[in-house]
Amino acid sequence: MSRSKTGKVWEGRFRQRPDPEFEAFSRSVGFDFRLAPYELEVDRVWASALGKVGIYAEEEVRLVHAALDELRQLLQAGRIEPLPSDEDVHVLIERLLTEKLGPVGERIHTGRSRNDLVVTDLKLYLRDNLAETLSALIDLGRQLLARSYENRDVLLPAYTHLQRAQPVSLSHYLLSLFWALSRTTRRLRQWLELHNTCPLGSGACAGSGFAIDREFVARSLGFREPTGNSVDAVASRDFVVDAVHICACLMSDLSRYAEDWILWSTAEFGFLTLDESLTTGSSLMPQKRNPDSLELIRGKSARVLAAETRLQFLLKAQPLTYNRDLQEDKEPVFDALDQSLASIRIFTKAVEKAQWVGSRMRQALDPALMATDLADYLVQKGLPFREAHRIVGRMILYAEEACKPLPTWDLRDFRRFCDRVDHDVFEWLRPEFSVRRRNLEGGTGPEAVARQIERAQQELEWQLGLKAEFDSLRIAAQRPSS
């Protein structure tokens, strides 16, 4: 590759070298270098495709493949270093290939553009990394399911408006996160359905000038089919936005549960104790043990949510097809995936090692939490619900003002407010009875929770099938280095 004037692949049009500050400003190889394994795999397939149209002889295809295998070994050994003249990872790999093979290496870029090349590399990267995210979510789901099974008989208050509301089982609460995360895995399936199409062969915007077998290229890279429109293929970044949106939904869920657990680990709640390995101390106060792992998850969610916003702002006013602005799509998606994966793994450890304090949860089950059950009791005695609601409200008010909790009442106390109350009312004031009443689908009753656990196990089986589907497509990650 001749670099006599500018040292750039596009040097033929220019008389001057780029301004050094602009050159440094425009380099992306510092962050898009992580696409190198995918660039090598794309080059391998592209060389084969060029062989099919006569650009490469059969022996030249073998030479290119051998050179790419050598570069892969160097990459895995950490022995590839970009030069200042390497604008991006695509130029870097092309330069290295040309240094090994001369004109044969230079011909690798025949019939393609960096526009379709970068989109293809990025799709392959996302596919592999979303597979890692899915694997981590399955591990977290397993832990949630195991802890749910262990804590079927532990009761605690559920909260609305951060006020104690009604009794639920701890198992039911933990399963709520399982189902929230299962929607993330469903979004991963949707991503694969929408975006597993191959842009390579779209060129800069109009399609390749050579009769490339795009079906062959797509199949070889694990894509379902080629993209159907060259303009859309190189201009679109919705596959990036969708990937980061998945991360944003996931991190929002983890952040909310982390907030619960941060509160619950305080002395004021005392519902759980985080494992010491996931907490830190204070530089000043010797007694402190801080829930930094969960606080960091809560904080990192802001980074991921901001990444989605950043991408939408980046794309909203871009004319078609390609603009250099799109170079800025990689750092937010890389960071969103990195932070999400790390957060899942830390939260998994928190679930696995948390010590739940059932006695403190039991103490928090204030008798007033059975007020809804008491209203339901009066409905069963023939009162309309709104009238029952008002009567129980007056009971609660009196109990608070008289400092006389409902369980200490006798039948005469209840009948001061409603003469339909009978001896069976006392059973309705027990948290266990409240929970047992709710065995309808999706409820917190023990039978309903048992059905949830069974469905959750089936959901995990489905997720493992999806993981196998993703893993079967991870060509670049699975290719031997030899």
C-alpha cells in the first residue's frame, strides 16, 4: 500500500497532509480496535467472495486466509499496535495484510467501502456481546429462582409509595425481578430477528460494483440473509440503538431493585445483610459497611440511560447515507454493553450471597397491612366494597389514636364499627391468611408462587435455547487461532 504523500488510503485526491490536530481528532482506532477480530473474519469471507468473481485466484484466496490467521494469532497475543497513520481498525488490518502480501493484500478492499464494512463489523460485535449478556442473565435468573424456592415461607411487606402496603412472600418478590429480566431476554430475541441481516456488499451507498454473492457472504458470517437496500444498510443505526435500549431497560430494572436492597440493608429496615465481599468501608468512620456494589449499579444505570439518549441525538438529524458523525456511535454502545454485563454479574453475586433476615421482615408486618383483607371480609358479609373501605378506615384511625392495635381487639371492639363482624374475623388479621388468600394467577399465594416457579423453570429452558441460537452464530469468537 503506497503512502507517499498523506499515508492515507484516500491520498490520491489530496496534495497536502492532514492537519496533525485534525488527524488526531478524527482517529477512532483507539476505541474501534475492539472490532479487530470481526474485521479479520469479514476479510476472510470477503476474500472468498472475491475469489468467486475472479478478483482473487484460488491460490491467492488461500494466501489471504493464511495471512489473516497469522494476524489473528498476533491479535490474540497482544502484538498488534496501530500506527499514527491508521485512522481506524479497518485501515489498520488492511495495512497489515498489505505488508504481508503486497498487491494481493491491497485488493482485499475491492468492491466494498468502509461504510458497509463498519456496519458489518459492528453487527457481529453486538451479536457476540449480546450473547454474553444473555448468558449472564441466565446465571442471574438461576440464582433468583433458587433463592425464590428457598424463601417460599418468608413474608415481608410489599410497598407502594414507599409505605407498607400488603404482605407478600419473599419468593414472590424475588420472582418479580426474574420476570422483569425475562422481558430483557425476549428483547434480545427480537433484536436477533430484526437485525441479523448482512450489510456487506452494500458499498458506500449504491451496492458493490462487482457481482458479489451476497447470500454466500451472509451465510458465511452467520447472518440470516443480506440486507435488502444498500442505502438503508449503511445509513441505519437502529440496530445499535435497539441494543443500547435493551441495556437501558435492563439497567433500569437492576437499579430499582438495587435501591430496594440498599434501603433494606440499613439498620432502619434490617431486612437483609449484603455479603461483606460486596461492601466497602469508610475512610473516616470505622463502623461503616457500605453497599457500594449496589450503589454503583444504580450509578452505572445513569451511564447506560445516557448512552441511549446520546445515540438518539447523534442520529436524529443525519442526512442519508453515511456521515462521519456515525463514528461516534461506538463508544456509547461499547460502554453500555460493558457496564450492563458487569452490573449483571455483580448483582448475581449479591443475590447469591445475600442473607435475608426473616425475623425483621416479620416484625415489619404491621397489623394495619391486613386492612384490605378486613375490607374484603366485610364484603363477604354483604357490604359494598366502598362502604367496607370506609368502615375499615375508621377502625384503623381509632386503633392508631387509641394506641390499640387490631390484634388486641375483642369482638365488641369490631362490632362498634360494624355489627356483621363475627368470631372468624381474627383469622383475617393474620399475614399468612392474607397471603394464602391470593392463589390466583400471578398472586403471592403459595400455590400461585409454586406455579410461577414452574413457569420460571420453563422460561429458563427457553432462554437456554436462545443462548444456543446466539452461540451458533458466534463465528469469529469460535474460530481456532491456528
